[in-house]
Amino acid sequence: MRTQLLDANKQEAIFTAARILKDGGLVGIPTETVYGLAANALNGKAVAKIFAAKGRPMDNPLIVHISEFNQLYKLVKDVPEAAKKLADKFWPGPMTIILPKADIIPDEVSAGLDTVAVRFPSHPAARALIDAAGLPLAAPSANLSGHPSPTTAEHVMNDLNGKIEAVLDGGPCGVGVESTVITLATNPPRLLRPGGITLEQLREVLGEVEMDNAVLNPLQNGVRAASPGMKYKHYSPKANVIIIDSDFDAYRSYVNHHSVEGTAALCYNGEDAGLTVPTICYGGEDDYGEQARELFDALRKLDDIHAKTVYARCPEPKGVGLAVYNRLIRAAGFEVLHLG
Ligand code: TXA
Ligand code: MG
């Protein structure tokens, strides 16, 4: 199959992409978080193609994207007050809400669960496309399963060229990590995946919000994942990533003393001067938003330079930094070295 690369700023490209989706095809789409791989969420056969193109395990459910709050009513059993409050504050935007699903949701979307994840993205091209198609769109991140999520159309093409009908190029993503996922199907509500909307912000609106154990820790043997996506090794570059939890001096000294062929550093901006190994920077030390925006591109660049062992600076798990930490410890297979 030839994958068309379409310019998201052109109205005719939106119509072309909408036509492909109405016909049951797949389109890579820009959102404010990461690029998504979209299909008609109400068509189980179309949704099944997403799993095939990504090589995604069938037991990992998808997020359904809408372009107006009212579209939520058709997708879930009931819209509780908490959902209205969250939507009021954070939609359109990088937050996904999980609720008991309506019968209209195909099993391919919910992977057999009785809940569905819904998000109203803020990216103008994503909203225009949902409107033009007149359909809710099921969309996971548009990477091959196990690869870092794509934050540019080029990343999507690198992973899926020849496997999907089209990619809508809307430029680099503003947030850079996937949406915050909160379930309202439990009491109290629970954060399943940190993202651009922070735990602190969710608590301001809802009061009590629990953080799922899988946000910071590997899933224990025999424990069922609240969010199936959490149990897979994710976001991995080909290299073995090790997080170094220390100040910069101890990090620099450790890295420079452990430098062999294929060693690389994933560090903060401006730190490369002190390091004797190849470096990829992923933002300023105190700029969690920039770290989120840069992380996935940095992980892909480590593959481009053929890094074998990567020593990474340890993100602060605060605010949006919690999302950065959550992604990076998965890329590192939870390997963290505490120094000093
Ligand atoms: O920002 C985002 O959320 C991006 C863009 C494209 O919207 N999408 C995205 O989708 O990151 P994906 O499939 O890569 O991640 C969805 C996560 C997975 O961890 C999945 O297990 C979880 O949400 N999830 C989806 N439906 C769920 C449900 N009903 N219950 C629990 N977890 C669910
Ligand atoms: Mg994903």
C-alpha cells in the first residue's frame, strides 16, 4: 500500500482523510499530545486493522476521540458529575476519561473490558477531521508497538509507511507525551497514566484522586493491570537505558568512567560539554514541559546514533515531570541506579 502524506493545513486533505476513515481505512493524525493512528471507532473491522498495523496486543484497549462534549453521551452508559467537571476544566485537551461503556462500542475498542476511554483533543486538525468524518475515532499512538510514541509525521512514516492509507502532517506535537488517563469507573477516581494534565490539577477539581501503583512501579506478577497498556515494555529505543538518580557531578563522573564503545548520555540541555560520550539532550533541567516535548524524539535519536548503553538523567516526578519519569522508567525497564 502507498501511504499518502497529507498537509493538515489544507481543507482538501482533511476531506481526503475523512473519506479514508469513512471507508474503513487508517490515517495517522496529529494531536496536541502525540500522533494517533485513527479508525472509525464504531466499525470493529476497521479498528482491528489498527492492531495489525501496529503489531499491538489485542488485549490493549484504545482511546475514542470526539470533537464535542455532547458526543460523550452516546459512547458511555452515564455521564457523572465528575466527568462534567473534568471536561469543563480540561477539554478540549490532553486528558482521557474512562467510564462504563455503551453497547455501541465494539469489543475491538474496549478489548473486552466493560469500560471505554474517551478524549476530546484540542488539536485543530484532529477536531476538524472528527467533524468532517462525522465519526468518533479510535486512536492509539501511531508507533509500532514497543517503539517510542511519534511526535512528528516523520516518526509516523518511519514506523508505518506502507501499512496505512495516509498520514496527516500537522507539525510537531505541543505536549509530546500521551494524554493523562483517569478512570471514573472506580471510587475514588484513579490516575492510570500521568500526562499533560497533572495529578495536582486533577485533585484541584475532584478532591481525592488515587495514583495507580503502576504509574511508578513495575507491575507485580499475578496483579491485573488497571490499564492494560501499563504492563508492556514501552517507549524503548534499541539501547539498554539506565537511569542515574544523582546530581550532575556524580552523573558526569559515573558516565565518563563507564564510557565504552556504544555508550551515550541522555542529559539535560547544556550538560553535553562536561561529558566524554555522545549526548542527546531532552530539555532544560527545570523545564518539565520541554522534557515532555523532547523525550520521545530524543529516544528515537539514540537509535539513530546506534547507542548501545544509555545513561539517562533522572526526571523530577513532579507536575508534568511525573509523565516524563513514568515514560522514561519504562524505557529503562525500571533500571534506576541511585548514586551518592
Ligand atoms: O494522547 C493520547 O492519549 C494518544 C493520542 C493519540 O490521543 N493516544 C494514546 O493511546 O496514547 P494509546 O493506545 O497509546 O494508550 C492508551 C492507554 C493504554 O495504556 C490503554 O491500556 C489505556 O489507555 N486504556 C484504554 N482504554 C482503557 C480502558 N477501558 N481501561 C483502562 N485503560 C484503558
Ligand atoms: Mg501507545
